Amino acid sequence: YGLNSFVTIAEVCIAGLPSYADCMIPDTKLDARRVLTVKPDLGSLKILPYASQTAMVLGTLHDQVTGELSPLCTRGLLHRVIESARDDFGLAFTVGAEIEF
């Protein structure tokens, strides 16, 4: 394992599974064949305060075939909303996120 290692997850696990059951939602047209790669944002790396041998890192979801940012990536969505607010409406945000451990 190292910085060149990556994590993958089936697209259906991100947007095609209901919270109440372990089965795919047919109308989503998502299945386990399409896979997303999680690319770490090493700038977000934090050592957990309660477990000094453990770290947390955020990441973005990319299409495994094209490498493009997935429309299912919530960090990508936030980036698009911020850009649209700035470009279309002249708005800027100041956000404070509290990540629970």
C-alpha cells in the first residue's frame, strides 16, 4: 500500500441502494458494473484526536474508465454549486464544516 494505491466502489453503492434494504433500486439504472475510483485529497489528511495511529482523508469520486469527476461525487457537486453561485450570481460562501469522529 502507498500513495499510488486507490480505493474503488461500485456506483450503485453511492446512489442506487435504499437506506432500508440491501437491494438495488431498479429505476436508477445503476448496477455493480460501473465502478468509481476514490482519489484522496491529501490536503484534508487529519490524524484522529482519539486514535493517534489513525488518520482520516477526504476524497473525490471519479469514473474508473474516463477518469472524469463523477456526477455522484458530493464534493464535486459542492464545487459546482460554489462556482455557479460565484459566476451566475456574484455570491461567495463562508462555510464551517464540523466533521464528526
